Amino acid sequence: MYKAVKISAGRGGWGGPLVIQPTDEKNMIVSVTGGGIDPLTKKIAEMTGAEAADGFTKGVAENKIAVVIIDCGGTARCGVYPKKRIPTINLMQTGPSGPLAKFITEDIYVSGVKTENLSFADGSEKVTVGGTSEVSESGSSDTGGAQQGIFVRIGKGVGVFVGKFFQAGRDTIDMVIRHILPFMAFISVIIGIVNGTGLGGIIAKGVAPLAGSLPGMLILSVICAIPFVSPVIGPGAVIAQIVGVLVGEQIASGAIKPSMALPALFAIDAQVGGDFVPVGLALGEAEPDTVSAGVPAVLFSRLITGPVSVVIAYFFSFGLY
């Protein structure tokens, strides 16, 4: 008999609470946190009596998932599972964000969760039930096309056309406010801290020798693409952002040649998407066996494509500056 567990948002978190009670059909507590089963997943599995699984390396059929645990700071991964109406727990304190933010709702998503935010349900709360339904983006169906004149149909077509562009404008403004402006503020703070504390000089001395030559950038790309490293430094591209700022500062100061900017970009981004591979396969509705084989295949392929992209970028940088 599976037990019901109440999962509440942690300090600074958002959403929930969710009440998870696995069934014989949905008995998997899945961790998609960059490899390995995190402690929160193990604790929920222990409390409910369900089975914990590493969704990053082992494919799990969606119809068997009782709840999924992620560690996303605000990219598309936040909304992938809520869009599929799979109960989602985010270890980070992230509210509705990313391109799929509209699917992140309090009834299916909770964030900032720690082990102390877990408790056994007392039976009075409604159990969170997932499904496969998605929010509809289409309007009402056209039921009178045969009786409508050509001018009416043209008018409705123009209305649909204008409506789509209007919605695209709203989505663009929303994304600028929610993501681009905070990112610009974040980078400004990083530059201020780096310049004010002298930390930039210390790190730059270690990065500059690698970013200043082709062999060094090849080494840097290999380090970033190591299969057990890339899923860890991939979320939010925070490491790439910081290193990119430092390299840019060094190029601006003349310590690194401007021609190294393009290959350096590919060198520090060899890990991009390393944390998103299983989610991307899930978006493509891949079978569990495909996920199991596809994740390591993609991660190991980065060890080849990362350095190759740096070499290609190096030759394409000739004559740019």
C-alpha cells in the first residue's frame, strides 16, 4: 500500500503544496538532476513506498511517473513536465519562468523543496493527479464556414493573423522583462564584483593562458565536455556566462587577441545542453530505451564535437578582426 506525502514549497519557493500518492500504475519517483538520485527523491520514495529512479540515465515511461524532481533555475526544463501534467518538484527556488512558464501552475508544480518540507498527508488533502492534457492554444472551432461569405472569412483570417502577432509581441515583452533584463542585471553585478574584489585578475590569470591559444581552448572545451562534468555546469549556463565575462574583459584589456573571441565562445560552451538531454528526448517522446542509450551517446559525443567546433571557429575567425 503506497502512502501519501505532502510536499510544500521551501523558503523562497513557489507553488504547491502537492500531495503525491503513487499507485500500481504510477509508482516511479524520478530524479532528473544531472545524473544520480538526489536525496529528496530517495526520501520521497522511502516515505511513499515507491521506487526511485534516475531519469537522467535511465528512461522511464511517462505513464509510470508519480512525480519528477528537477533542479532548473528557469530554463525550458521547468515547464517540460508541467506541460505534460506530470507533478513536478524543483529543488531550486524558481517560479513560473522560461518559454513554457504558462504551463507552470500551483496545482502541478512546487519549488525550493527540501527534505524538511515533506510530511505525511493526513487524508484531508486532495491527491495531486497528473495527466497528459495540455493547455490549449487554439481558439474556438469554425462551425459555420459553409454559410459564411468571402468577406467574413477574410475578416476572420485577418483577425487570426493580427491576433497571432499581437500574442507574439506580448510573449516577447514578457520574455524581455522576465529573462533578458534580469540576466543583464546579473552580468552587471558579476562584473562589479569581479572588478571590485580583484577576483577577476586571479581567475583571469588561470583562464587567459587557455583562452589565449588554440591548444589551450581545446583543453578548455574537453574539460567542459567531460560527461560527468557537463551536466553539473550546464544548468542555467552560469559557468559559461561567468567565464565569458572574464574572457571578454581580457579581450577588452588587450590580454587576449580579439580573433580568439569566436573559438573561445565554442570552447566555454561545450557543455551547453548537457543537463537538458533527457528532457529533450522526453519532448521528442522517445522510448525509455532510447533515453537510456541517447543520454550517454550525446554526452560522450560532446568530447568530439566540442574540440572540433573550436577548430572550425578558429579558422573562421581569420579576417574577422
